[in-house]
Amino acid sequence: MAEKEHEMDLAELKEAGIRTFSDSLLSSIGFINELQEQCYENLIFICLDLLVKGSAPREQVDDYLTHLRSAIRQQCEPFTHCLGLIRTPPIKEVGLYRIQCVLIFDGERGRNAIQRGHEVGCYWFDFITEEQGSYFIYTPYRRLGLGCGCDFVIMGAMRWKWHMLLLAMGSADHPLILIGVPRLEAKDPNRH
């Protein structure tokens, strides 16, 4: 059933005019479909950019991202109930590095998405980059496009939202990087 749903999702995207899919995009779509199979019907997607001053060497930026990965996998606060992260590699811009991110949280256990997004940004600024970074959360601009903001997503009814979000992020130049959080057991559909 999941494979058929996955194929239908890709067919819908092709109908919308999107003809090619990178391996990283397909992996990201597969990861989210797998969460649905594990009975995570309600997810919170938090879309934000993590920024680092351009004077930092690339190796330092990579160290920050390793620290972020560890914090997510260890479920440190504010990453409690985080199910995964989908991000771009660091993108060099004038005066900074930009990492586009989508954090995925269990919607049934999570709290306010906007608050959580700011907590993640503050953690990035205070603990990971030690005030050498910053963040940009898309919440105020959410109505401007499908690929921005914090949102509560009901998986079956709102597939298009996360498809468009991932399509907006991924490209041949900036393949998506997926960081899943290992689960000891699948979620019991009868337990909340």
C-alpha cells in the first residue's frame, strides 16, 4: 500500500509539471511516507534557515552541523519528539552560509510549532554556534508561498504541502540531506 501511495504522490507531482526527481528528494519523500506507515498521522513541519557568518571556515560550519545532528538524535531540548531533519548542504552567500532546514516533529506530542521553531533557532545561536550564527524562521511570511513557515500537517489530507516544501528546497546543486532519529519501536497507534 505504501509503495502505491508513494507512486501516486509522484504521479501527482508529474501532473503538476515536475518531471525529474533527485535521489535525495525521493529519499526524503520516502522517509516521510515511512513515518506515516509508523502511525505518525499528524506532523509538525518547521521550516527555517540556519545561518553562519561567512568569515567562519567551512570546516567550522560542518562541525556545527555535526553538533546539530547529535542534538537531534539525542533528543536534547528543544528536539524532544523530533522525528527527523531534512536540510540542504551549507550554501555560500555574500557574508554568510545558509542551511535551509525542515524539522519534523510528532504533532501529537509536540507543542506550538512557532514557539518550537524559535527554540530551535535560539539553540543554534546559543549552544551550537556560540553566537556566531543566527536563524530565520519563515512564520511571518507563511502566506507568501507553500515552501515556508511552521505548520501542522495531517499526512493523508495534506501531502501536497510537504511535497512542495521539499521541492522548493532540493535541487541538483543543493541535494537534500536526511537525518532520521532512530526509533527503538514503532509507535503504537492506540497510544497517544
